[in-house]
Amino acid sequence: MQKLLLSLVISILTLFNFTSLTHAKDVTYDIPRVQQGILVDGDITDLEWGKATKVSLNYEINPGENIQAPVKTTAYMMEDGQFLYIAFKASDPNPENIKAYYRDRDSIFQDDFVGIIIDTFNAERRGFEFFVNPLGAQGDLTRDDTQNNEDSSWNTLWSSAGKLTDEGYQVEMAIPFRSIRFPSGMAKQEWSIQFLRIYPRDARRVFADAPEDRNINCSICQYNKVQGFENLEAGNQFELTPTLTLSQGETRDPLNGSDWTKNNNEDVGLDLRWAITEDWITNATINPDFSQVEADAAQLDVNTTDALFLNEARPFFLEGRDYFSSYNNLLYTRNIANPDYGLKLTGKTNGTTHAFLAARDERTSFIIPGALGSNRATFSDLESDVFVARMQNEFGEQNNVGIMLTHRKAEDYKNQVAALDGRYHLTKADYFRVQYMSSDTNNSQSVVDDFSVAANQSDDAYSISYRHNKRDYLIRADYNNFGQDFRADMGFISRVDYEKTIIGGEYRWFGEKGNRWTRWSIFGDWDKTNRLSDGQMLEEEVEIHMGISGPLQFFTNFGVGSRERYHESGSTSNGDFRSGMFDEKFFMMWAEFRPTRDLWFGNFFRQGDQLDFSNFEVGTITLFEPSINWQIGQHLSLRYDGVLYDLDVPASQSSGFSGEHYKVNIANFRTAYQFDLRSRLRLTTQYSDVTLEQDDYTRKDLSWQLLYSYKVNPQSLIFVGYSSQGFEEDPLDEITESDKTLFAKFSYVWQS
């Protein structure tokens, strides 16, 4: 079956090979080279900007569909061989409504802001994004059209300033060419570029310099072009960032009444970034310090069978991480928990991207997947070597084919994965994606004993998807097949031993010009999952939803679902094996709106049937996940994210089950005062309360962190903070502190 499917995919790709998509290119700008740069202060004067190319943002592309933008926006661009200079004049008939706040980096995206997206290789696949709010706060991202993804974790060095005026606001940007990647050795270059303005009022309106065709299934391919950049070179650039981290901590176990144990640490680390050429970057880290990572938000882990996913926030792993992305998540860098060192090389040559990563990890951690769930294996004292390689060749206008290798080894443990993947566009609206993966694993005896797996595991997996995406509707089909012994220990693959088929679609309506209700949609899917090893049906589900966008930036998505699912636990050898099929019907809804300029509400709600995995009974779940974001003035912001979970499982006479009632309350509070664009004070508080009434079990956890930060840029910074953790469970009668830490971090980037 696998060989047949792969042969079919290869035949399709061969049949349509090198078919290209053509898109009309309306405008090509010429960017002038100037002899003198600018002072980045937010003042746009004729003396500085008189020779710049002017660009008008005449189109509203969302929610309006290429209609005349209701306000005037003019952009300016020029370069001097070292910097790309961009400026905006953003007019507003009601400047008092402009959302302008002092923000930390990458926190501006609910404000008014302007910026550019540039595709420096003109391959119409990836871009760098630079945005600035009216007070000069920055947001920088990478865009990957092949994965339909934006990544705000990318940070680079550039300058910006903003200024409110009586007519609106204006901003200036200076982007060093050394901070981005571009082709080398060219007398003249042509890039793709988009100028954007975000105008959040009753609706969040997006203005651009070019129209956008919603029938075309790509974004960067529709941008205008800019030509010039004669003999542009960034040179061999070095960045050295030494770090010093100091911490003084104390821990104790309140359950046994132990005394505090002190733990003082002084760590020195070094990060290196070397731009070998304009499009090849080397990153290295020695004794890396990852103390700048925020505390992971508390998550719901009650009545679940899967390992939790945590986002990456460590700078070494963020540089060029889009070069490692593929159809399935084969590189989850949080699996590299505590590296001694790391080395990374990323670049692009003749339409082929290359990415290599090597590290030595002091702790070995990976996921053990199964058909019905997964567990995390962690060995704190087991060092392991990590190597990852990824290459992807781009052909045609939107097509690609790639390979990926991952390797992890520690003493008598080893896991290797080899993968082949591709994406092929048949038309502007139709594309296929496919990935084939093969793994080979040698498990240590402790893994064999703890997780009941074989000493040697080898298997294959593959995924195929098809999309037909037009302006008014979407048709999708997916098929996944993961063998029982497949393991991707460097990735996040939480289920194996299954095949799953998904068929779904969506139909959309758009409001006419002037209609405050801007979009409606109906969408849904059917999916069925079978276990490969014995053919057991694991799940069959149908869902249908409706989405509505309207005034006050209102959006809702609500729907119903029906699911039949299989669950089992225990083993026949121990005599405690249990299994059964269970029916669940449920309603779910997400809703958000902004009643005032400075206040935002959102909430996810679910109610209906829910299987209690531990007790093999179906109960009634009521779930609220509220969020509130409140901006008080230009400096102070408050955010609350919560989980209110209630699962009531009634008693059953037929099974003799006496019933259970789960109650969970999770609250994440973040309060931040942004003194200016560099200086910030943040208080993070996390609380959780878990109760199992029938078992008479309650546990409460409380942690908080006070952090002052001063950031000249993403690498030159000072952190000083204090954190505390405590908990309450029997026999404690109140939350008792168990950990406390005072810490400081200093880092500075040297460039040459």
C-alpha cells in the first residue's frame, strides 16, 4: 500500500513537472541609492527623504476586497549600500483614535502599525517582515508561504522611531543589510515587496500598495517588485554576545518539613553569529544561558492522554528555524533541554535551502507515542548528541521538494529519522503536499522496562494532503499513516500505529462595501481513524461550524460535533485490561470582541459529553477558557488567561462505578509597565487548583515572577528578577512556598 501511494504521488509530480503559475506583476519600483543616511527620529523631512521613491497604499485588502483605502498612507524607500531606509506618513481624520502604546518587542500587533514585507531572493516563498507602531515599537517576523506560517520569534537588529502628529503619525526605519539574507554577487537585484498599514477601528482594516486576489493560493507571489541594490554586499559579519547569569535559589519539600537548601550559580556563556556570505549564516553557542525564557503558561493536563506541547523562546534555536520546517513536526527543539553547546548553519544557494544543527545535551528527553496517547521519557543524567539536517529545493513558482535527517544518540540509545517531502501546485488554487518518513530506534533497557516497548523499533510513516482553495470555498482531503514502531524522537509526533482520513471544506460569504458584518462562513469535516496493528476503529467524528466577523472587531466560531471513540488501558497479562467504544456529542464556541479601544475580551466554551479516560465512563464537560487584555494608558497593560474545567461523571450501577467530579481552575495573570521602548517591569502570576471530589484529592499551585528588563536590542540586555513557587496538598492546609530564586542576567552584542 505504501509503495503504491508513493508511486502515485511521484507519477503525479512527474506528469505536471515544471508547470509554472503565472501572476500579473503590476508595478516595479526603482529604489534610489543615496550618499547619506538619515537620523532615525520619526521626522520625515524633504532634506532627508527628497530623493526617496514614494509609494501610495491605495488598496484596502481586508476586510474590504481591493477597495479604495479610506485614509491616506504614503511610504518612502531608499538605500545607501548599508541600510534599507523606509518611512511612512499615515494620515488619520481622527488622530485621537490612533492606538499608540509603548510596547515590548513583537507586542504591537493589536495597535495601529505600518511596515513592509520583503522577499529578498524573489522566490515568492519566504519573506522578512518589519513593522513599527506610532511610538516606534518594533515587530519583526518571518513569513513562509509554503507552510502558510508567520513566526514572530525571529528577532534581528534594526532601528525605528515613531511620532504622533496632528494629521496622524509617521515612522522611520533603518534596516541594516547585514541583518537580513539576500543573494550575493549580483550587479543588480530585484526583490518582492509589500507595504502595509494596519488600521484597527470598528474593524481591523489592512491597507496595501497592491491588490490581492483571493482566488490565488499564495501571498508573496502577488507582491509588487523593487529593483536596484547595485553590487549589494553585507560582507563577512561577526556578532559576539557574551552572557553572565547570576542566581541565588533556595528549595525545600514542605511535605516532609525539610529545611531550605541553598543553590548559588554563576554561569558565563558565549553566542556567535557569523554571516559567512549574504545568504549563509553560522550560529554557535557555548554554555548557553536560557534564563530569559518566560515561565511556561500553566496548561490543562487533567484527563488527557497526550504529552504537553511547549513553545520555543530561546534565541539560538529561533535563528533560521523556518529552514528546518516540514510537513510534520520532525524538529521540536524543546526536546533539546539543556545543551552544553550548539552549532547551526543555515543558508540558500541556487534555489536550495540548507540547514544543519548539532548539539550536546546534558539531559535526554523525547516522546514515546502510541495509538491512544503518548508519554514523555526524560533522563536527567543521560547526555546525548543531536544532529539535524534539512535541504529543500524550490522549483517552478510555488513548488518544492526536500529531505530531512534527524539523529539522537546516548550510550545504548539511538533514534534516527529520514524523510522526503514535497509540495506541488497543479493550478493557482490546487496543491498537494506529501511526506514520507522512516525511523530506526535502539531503546535502552530503562526505556524498554518503563514504557513496555521493544528493544529495537523500525517503521515508516507518510502524510498526504490536497487543498483546493478559492475565494468563496475550500475543499480539503488528508491521509496520514504512521506505523506502530515509528518514532521521531527529535520531533513532536504524539500518535503512531494509526491511519486517519479527513475530508472537509468551507464556504465563505463577504459583506458588501459599508456592511459592518464583513464575513460569514460554514465549514466542517469528517474524519475516521483506525489502528494499523489490528484494524480497530479508534475514532469517527463529524463536526460543522459557522464563523461570523462583525463590528467592534467581533469574531465568533461555533459548532457541534459527534464522535465515536475507542479507549483501552491495562494489559491482558496483568489481568486488568479494559476497553470500550464511547459516544460523545458536544457544542463548542470561540468569541472575541473589543468593546473599547483599550479593552479586548475572548472566550472559548465547550459543553457536552466527555470520556473519563481513567474510569471508562462518559460524563458532562463544561469548559470556559476566558481571556482579557486591558491597556491602561500608554504604559500599563493587564492580561488574564484562564481555564475553568468541570467534568461530572455520574455513578453507574451496571459497572459499579461510584462517580467522579473533576474541577480545575487555572489562572495566568500578566501585568506589565513599559516605561519606554527599552525599559519594562513585568509581574507574572500563575495559579492552579485541581480537585477530584470522589477521591477527596485537592492540589493548589501558586507561582509568581517579578522581572525588570532593559533591552537595547534583542541581544544587549539586562534582566533582574525574583521568582517564587509554592503548593498545597494533603497534609498541608495552605499554599506553602517550596522554591524561591533571585536572578540577574547581563548580555551585550559586539559587531564587526
